[in-house]
Amino acid sequence: MKLPHADRAVVAKSKIVDYLLSLSHPYGRTKAGFFIRHGFSASGWKQFESALKRHATEHEVTESIQTTFGVKYIVEGSLKTPGGANPTIRSVWFVEVGEEIPQLVTAYPL
């Protein structure tokens, strides 16, 4: 199964700049080191946004978890990177109750 409405998925700029590519974030800095080594940068955050959205549309959902607040979707597969290494990552998306559009929660290497 593919991520529902993946073509309309939302990746907040703050999720990328202040978390996934922030070397000073207490939880994000390890992820940031990984993604930066693969050619992504906070100043070019739109490139990372596009890569994450492409990841969501190209790969299958490996798990979906129903919660009181909505559904969490796990997507695993290779990520196209500027460096060309295309590592395997897991991205986590959430669709709130009453909504259709998935929003990125996090992404990290596998």
C-alpha cells in the first residue's frame, strides 16, 4: 500500500531546518549529521523537502498504526540524495482524524 494522498504530503520547513538538519537540536543532531553527509543543507531545505516527498510517493507503507488522533504511516526505502548514495531511510507520516493530507513527523536512517 502506498501512503494515502502522498502527492499532497506536507513537510514543514521548521521540521527540516530546526530538526532534521539542525546540528544543535538535542534529538535531531544525529539525523542532521547523516543527512548533511549525504549532501542536504538547511539553506537548501527545499531540495530535502522534495526528496522526502518523493520518498513517500515511491515506496510502500511498511506499517500503519491507528491512534486516537489519527493514523501514523511508516515508509521505508532509498532516499535520492545530492551525493548520489541513496541510503535507505524510514520516514514517518501522520494523518489526523478528519484530515486526508499526510504530514511528516520524522525521518531517519535504517
